[in-house]
Amino acid sequence: MSARGWALFAAMGVIWGIPYLFIKIAVGEFAPTTVVFGRTAIGALMLVPVALARGELRPLTGHWRLLLTYSFVELIAPWFFLTHAEQRLSSSLAGLLIAGVPLVGAIIAWLLDRLDRPDALRALGLIVGFLGVGLVVGFNVAADDLVAVVEVGLVVLGYAIGAQLIARMRDLPTMTVIVTSLVVTALVYLVPGILQWPATPPSTQALAAIAVLGIVCTGLAFIVFFALVREVGPNRATVITYVNPAVAVVLGVLILSEPFTPTIALGFVLIAVGSWLGTRRAARL
């Protein structure tokens, strides 16, 4: 990977490692729909002027179906599910489960590219990675929280599909895709987000959490992520999701005093190793 690729990778590892903490803070006072509306509306308001100044808002004729599909699988559904799940799960656990994205991404990539069949080592990586997920869920999730785990699983699937769709939109300006998806998502959650605004004035901490989610974890994050996908490809780009959990776990433990168990530590190692093996390039004979 190039120096630029590594720089983008490191930036995304941090930028998408902190949302779990701020989502956890925000859902303490805001409904999930309000949180999603707030972060997407802020991100859109931040990026629309930039896109207009650069002349990167172009007609979407011929691409609207792909853009709407991307908006649904990457933002509309996953961000609600993730935010709703964090009402039950700790921020560190939610972030750790998202590390399964490379595993699902590898399966999707193999299904789409029949010429790129997995070798034994990559198949082993999938098995190891999913064993890690099972270890984390089996020993750290209560039975009444399993619905939240399923929601995070749907987030993982959406993110993996979204990365593949990004690679199919190379002929569209990055800003066009980002702004369109943010505006569409904000419009979807506009009414429910406003109707579910808390009856009592929210704290400065909760408002600041939504601001960070919108500015850093949404607007800035998508610009960097698209650059990363176009630099290293969709499958390898999703590997940031086993760096993100490390950031999420550290922040959750240090700031929110969330538990850090031996099974969480071992599960993370298994997921990280499995993701690395599962997404590595097959050896060429």
C-alpha cells in the first residue's frame, strides 16, 4: 500500500473509531432518529457549500438508483440500527462487532468475482474471524440484548455492501455521492427526528456529541473514506474496521468506564487476525 494509502487508512481508523463513544453519549438524551437526522443534516450543511464552490454537484441522470441504494445500505438503515443498538450495547462492544465488516466484505467480493476464489489461508481467516465474533457475543451479551446484536449485524452487512457500491461509482464526483446520500438520509429522518426531539432541553454534552458526529464522523469521514476506497480498493478499505474497534474500546473503557473482559480482548484479536487473513491477496502461482 502506498504512503498516501497508509495515511488515509490511519486517519479513517481514528475518525470512524470515535463515533461509537459520541453515539452512546447522544442516545442518553436523544432518540435514534434525532441523532441520525442531526449528524446527516450537519454533514450535508457543511459539504453542500464546498460541493457548490468546486462545481461538483452534477445531474444524477442514470445514477439515481445506484445512489439511492448506496444511501440506504450505507446510511439510512445502518445508522439507525447502530444508534438504536447502542441504547442497549456499550459503545466499545458495538464498535468491536463492526469489525466483522471485512469478513462479510470478503465473502461478497468472492461472490462477485468468481475468478478470485479464496485459498485455504483466506478461508481459514474467515473461520477465525467469525469465531472471534461468536466469542464476543457469547460471553459479553445478555439474552435480552440479542436484538441489538442483530441490528449491528445488519450494519455490518450494509457497510460491506456500501464499500462495493462505492467502487462502481468511480465516474461520479466524490462530493456528488456524499452530498446526495447525506441529503437523502436527512430528509428521511427529518420529520421523525424533529417530532422525537426531547421534551426537556438537552445538555451541552449531548449537543456537542451530535455536532462531532456531524462534522468529524460524517462530513470529514466520507471524504477521507472515498479517497481510501479509490486508493486501495473496496475490500482492503474495509479493513479499517478492525482498527476502529481498538479506538472504540479504549475510549469506551477510559471515558465511559465500560467493561473490558478477557473474552473481548481475545475476540478482538481473532477478528483482527481473521480479517487480515480473509482480505489478503491470494498468492499467484
